[in-house]
Amino acid sequence: MKRLLFAVPVAAFIALVTVFGLGLTKDPSKLPSQLIDRPLPVFALPGIAAINPESGGFASTVFRGQPALINVFASWCSACPPEHPMLGRIKAEGVPVYGIAWKDKPADTRDWLAKLGNPYTAIAADESGRTAIDLGVTGAPESFIVDKAGRVRYKVVGAITPEIWDATLKPLIAKLRTEA
Amino acid sequence: MLAEIGQFALILALVTALAQAVLPMVGAARGDAALMAFGRTAAQLQALLIGAAFLILMACFARSDFSVALVADHSALSQPFAYKLAATWGNHEGSMVLWVLILALFGAGIAVYGDNLRPSLQARVLSVQAMIGVAFLAFSLFTSNPFARLDIVPPDGTELNPLLQDPGLVFHPPLLYLGYVGFSVAFSFAAAALIEGRVDAAWARWMRPWVLASWICLTCGIALGSFWAYYELGWGGWWFWDPVENASLMPWLLGTALLHSAIVTEKRQALSSWTILLSILAFSLSLIGTFLVRSGILTSVHAFAVDPARGVFILAMIVGATGGALTLFAIRAPAMRSGAMFGGVSREAGLTLNNLFLMAVTAVVFLGTFYPVIMEAVSTDKISVGPPYYNLVFVPLMIPLLLLVSAGPLLDWKRDTLRSVAEKLKWPAVITLALFAGLTLGLGWRNASAAFGFALAAWLVLGAGLILARRWRAGSRDPWRQVRTTPPAVIGMVLAHAGLGVTVAGVTAMSVFATSKILVMQPGETAELGTLKVTLKDIAAANGPNYSAVQAYFSVDDGGSIRALKSERRFYPISRNQTTEAGIGGGVMGNAYVAIGEPQQGPKGQGIVVRIYHHPLVGWIWFGFLMMAVGGSASLSDRRFRVGAPARRALPPLTAPGMVAAE
């Protein structure tokens, strides 16, 4: 019995190495492309009452007719405030910006937006993080560009910088607008 | 020509390490003194060879020899000279050379300072140390050759990542490596003890200074990294639970556990198999940290040199080192003498509990860090856990551990009673509870968690102070003599435990009371944040040696003194990278922190995005870490470590700093 106890570390280690080995077989650069060119996963998320009583969240079905940006954020996320002004600019340039508050208490989201301003066209709360899993979110902030047909066309991991917007996202959205 | 000499030195080092891995081990098994002595010579030779290779690589950087691929990729003519040198280890290949250099220096240290060890144990330790060296030298030469040449020599290089062109980052990696690699000594000692089938007090006493020295370096390295993230990333955060940060935190947590369990093994010959297991795991986590950063298995802001081929190599090394040592542990450890018994309430039991909590905390961080890898292995999702996970599980596990910290040192060895501990801790407990009640009333119910955090901090500092107070009062006839004769090790422990309290106070204040504001400002405009009044005075363009910058000048009025702060946004044209230099007005009670973003159209016309933060007590976080490191150094200087070591001439500090204790 005592011998078995001393063998526990080796057994745990073998399991761990197996997992690492499997992990290595996957290409890390594939990270953003899980959903690319595929329809958005189906979701219907509640709103955050105190912020936009009229909208009451949004569902994956709202992404029809024009390209839009989905931004996954949270009040606990330290990289989100620096990205915040950029979202305001994107919205000002005529692109709807949908915000998903990830694993965040609605009251915290509300206070946070009250402090920083609300750049979002609509906001939904993903308190359980279930939708974020479907979207393949690895951290906050993360953003998705969705086309007229509701398909994911691009994913940004981390904050959207002016460079990313000007060089990549803006031209992409202009192109998506011209698509049938 | 120079680069080829460097490469040749590395190859020779590999050959030396191969011999050192085999011959002393054979010698120890056969009792052949000559073969065992070879290990000592080889260890020093290996350190010299790798030292030469490292200096040559540094010379290539100093001369901006762009025919070397590594230099062309990580340096540029316009780069300041200090950063040309620092670029030697600011990249994957060069940092691996630094890794093996430190490993070899530790090996040479064991060879030079270790003549009070049993010769067979020393030979086996050096042999295991060389096995690790072989693996890393082969890794360096075969998958990440630092001296590879380019066919066409570019006129200029592509510069070191600008984020790394910073004084903090010049010292951060070497300190971390000293810590990581230092645990290799504990690992080698553990493996050698398992091979010998023998663990005793001398073994633990010999290993402990090395663990302590590594722990000090790791403590400083982590604190420096956290401080760098704070002022350089421009978000004002000090810890992000990033996988790579966790990779340095985990060996630190286990190293802390190891430090404490080795005390029990040294004083009471108990917990010996546990100490061995911790030695194996602490170094294994250092290896896994390396694997994490360099295999690209996880995405991280730190990731450099993402290459699955390297990942496979490092994974093989982990299998060899950890797998081998753990198998040895499973076979040999059950037969080892388990030492003296101790009661359920005793110093030993307290330290065991400390170890269990530290293990649990490490496991929690480990699970959080590798959750995405584990999930991806069993499904197609790629997800990670964020700060909410860590806050939820890390904090509740830390609280009982921290409560225990003040009680542990007051326990008697072997057997004690709860009543006597309670009696000793009466006053700190009363003061802590009173503080908790007072703060809860003062700060309001909503901030009860903050009140608890501050009370916990006070508990740690009071508990540490009590150790000194009790000792000094004991010699009431001549208290001054008591003060003078207090061993440095005791002072070290007091400092480290009190430092933990200082850090807890800083973390509490930052988690609950930090405030921030983000807005578009124009010159002349004033913004208020709490009691801070921040006025944007002027915006100007400026040029550095290898960058252009926008500088914003602020005057910050924190209700009394007015301070001028400057925040910069730098653009490095060669690598097309942008960095932020925050303006920080530091103080004991907190920092005012101003960072600028891109120019933007505001409500009142063209302005610039400004982020203003107030960070109460943030400096305490790093000061506490510094106290822990100083405490560790005080402990390292204790005579205890030198007892039994014959007098020896002072050697130049070729090994890790702080190793003078072994003189």
C-alpha cells in the first residue's frame, strides 16, 4: 500500500505528459481560425438591465444585413480599458459594436461602463461563460468580425489597436459591405 | 571567426558534460576516487567553456556583427549599447546559453565548495547536474544554435523587441534563471540521495543554502517582472495571471515549501521523502515553465520562439528528468528511514501544514494555467480561465496559510499544545481582531474584505515582531546582548514573514481601492480622480536614439504637493512597435499613474487619450517582496550554514551571488 502511494507522482506525471504531447500536435497558430467562415454559434444572451433597458441583450440572429463587430470584455480585465476609446471610434465610423460581458457580475459591468463610458450598440451578459466557450474565447478582450450573413470572418486576440483597425479591420469591413 | 570559436566552445562543453554525466557516477558505484575527482574538474571546465561561449556571443552583439543571424534579428546599429549587450539574453537562443551557463556555474560551485560532502554524494550530484547540462547543451546546439551565420550580411539588424529595451528587463531574465536553474541543485541532490538510498541531516543542511539562494533570486526576479509590467505595459496592473507569470510563480511556491520542509529534515530528520519529492517537483516546474514559454503550447504575451520541434525536445527532457526522478522516487523512497515522530501540534506539524497548503495553491495555479491545454487535448475547444478563477480559488487557500505563518514559528519542536500557542499569540490576536473590527466600522460593511486583508497583514507583521520581542525579553537582564546575539537566520525569518504582511497590505489596497479614469484631454485641461487633480500641461514630439516619441507633460496635485509627471508613447520605426512609458508619481501611501494613448477627437476637439490611475499602497507589494529577499539573504549569511565547513580562502563570486555563505 505504501509503495503504491509513492508511485502516485509518477502516474500523475505520465498523464500530464500525455496531455502535453497531445497539445503539441495541435498547431498553435490555428488559434484564431476555429470559427472563421463558419456561422456564429447560436446564442441568446440577456441584457444588463441598468444599462440598456430597451435592448435586453441580443441573440446570434441579430447579425444579419450588415457587418458588425463583437467585443468580448469584462470589468476585471486589465487590457480592456486601453482598448475602450478604440471601440468608441469604431462605432463612430458606423460599425455596430456588440459587447459581451464575459464572466462578469452585471453590477460590476454597469459600474465599469458608467466610469469609462459606453461605446456599445448593445450589451449582453455572458455570466456563465458558456457562449464564450462556444466562441472559443481564450481571454479578454477578444473581438470578432461578423459578415452580413452572420458568419465569423476574423478574430482579434487581445486589444484592437489603431494599427490593427486601420490596416486590417477597416479594409475588411469595407470589403464585407460590398459582398452580396 | 569569433562566432565559430563560440560554437566550438559549446560543443566542447557538451562533450565535457557527457563525460561528467557518466564517469563520476561509475566512480561512486565502484568507490574509485580518481573517477569521482574527475567530476569536480569537469564541472569547472564546463563552466569555463560555456562562460567563454557566452562572452563571445556577447562580443558579437557588442560589435554588431550582423553576419550572426541572432545579432541581425535582435540588435540594430541605433540600439543603445547597454541594450545591445542585454540583447544577448533577450531572445530564445541567447537565453538558452545563459541558462546552461548558470547551470554550469552552479555545478562548478558544488565542485568548488563541496569538499565537506561525502565524496560519493558529491560525485553523484555532479553527475546528475551534468545530465541536465547535456540535455540543455544539446537542445541549444541542435535546435537553437546561437552562433548560426547568415549567407548575406544585412547592413543593419532588426532590433530587440522595444518592450525589452528597459532596465528592468535587463535584469529580470538572469534573476529568474538563477532561481529556476538553482533548483537544479536541489534536484541533483535529491536524485543523488535516491541513488544512494540515504538522506540525513547533513544532506539537508548542504542543500538548503542552494535552495535559499535560488529562492532569493526567484523572489527578486518575480518582483522585478511584476514591477516592469506595472510601468511598461501602461495598464497599471501588477499581476495578470498570465501563463508565463504563473510559470515563475509555481516554482516559487514549491521552492518556499521546500525551504520549510528542508528545515524539518535538517533539524529532526523527518519528512525526508517529502523534501526529496519537493526538490524534484520544484525543478520540474522550472522545466515546465521553460517548455511553456518556448513550445507555443499556450498563447501568452511572453511567448518567444514558438516552435513545436523545440517543444518536443523540451518535453523529452521533462520526461527524462522528472519521469526518471519520480520513478527512482517510487522505487527507492519507500525503503528510506522516515525519521523522528512528532505530535499533532508541533513545529513539524505546522511546517507540514504549510507545505500542504503551498502544494494545494501550486496545484490550483497549475490547473488554471494548463486548463486550456487539458481541454484541448480532450475536446476541440480552446479556452482559458481568467482572473476570476484565480481570485476564487487562490485567495481562500492563501488565507489559512497566512494565518498559520504567525503561529508556526512559535510552536515547539516535537510536541506542543494549542493552549500554549494561544497564550503566546494572545496579544497579536487581540490587536488583529480589534483592527479588523475598527476597519470594518471605518470603511463600511461593503469593504469588510479590505478590512480583513489589512488585519491579516497586521497579523503577519505582529507575528513576526513577536518572535523578536519574545527572544529579546527572555534576556531581560541585558536585553541589548540579546539583540546583538540574535542569529541572522531568525532576523531573516522575521523579515520574510513581515514582508509577506507588507505585500498582503499592498495587494489588498490595490484590489479594493484602486481607481481609474480614461478620457480625452487637451492641453490646459484638468481632470479629477478622487483627490487627484491632473492637468495636461503640454504635448510635445521628441526623438530618442532609436525611437520617436510623443511626450505629454502633466502636473499632478494630490491634495498638498504638486508634482510634474511625464508620460511617453514611443514608436520604434525599425520593428514598427509601440511602447508606453507611464508617468508615475510614487509615494509611500500610493502612486499617481498617468499613461497616454493615441490622439483622438474628443468632445472639445482634437486631444489625446489619457488614462489616470490612483494606486494606493502599490509600492508595498514590491517592498514586501524585497523584504522577503533581504530576509532570505540574512538567513543565508547565518553561521549555521558554515558549521562543519573547513576554512577556505575566499573565492571570487563565480557562482551565484549570495553564495559567500559557504566560505
